[in-house]
Amino acid sequence: MSPLHFGIMMVLNLSIGLVSPPVGSVLFVSCAIAKTRIEAIIKPLMPLYLAMFVVLMLVTYIPAISEWLPAQFGF
């Protein structure tokens, strides 16, 4: 595993963790700003969580996806 691939996987994992419960600090902050309950936000976000998970699995198991664009710039 290259350091670039590891870094991209790490950023994806951390960003999913920031927006998903039970830790989801970004989710809690956005609910506080919008003055809404977390229960009202979670259900509409489920398709987005699924999409984020699919992208994470693709990037994890097919490294060429995450390394193609940086390779075009010489990294």
C-alpha cells in the first residue's frame, strides 16, 4: 500500500466518521445550527451514508481509482 493510497483511505474514513452517528461531531453541530433533532436528519441521510461507504470500498480495494489523478500530475 502506497502512502498516497493510505492517506486517501484515511481521509475518507475520518470524514465518514465525522458525519455518522454515534460520534458524528459535524452532524451534532449542524443539527444545533439548524435547530432540528438528529432523528429528523438521519433518515434522509441514509442514501448518502450508503454512497460514502460504497466509495470507500471502491477506493480501498481498487487502488488505481485513488492513484490515477495524482499520477497524472507526477506524484
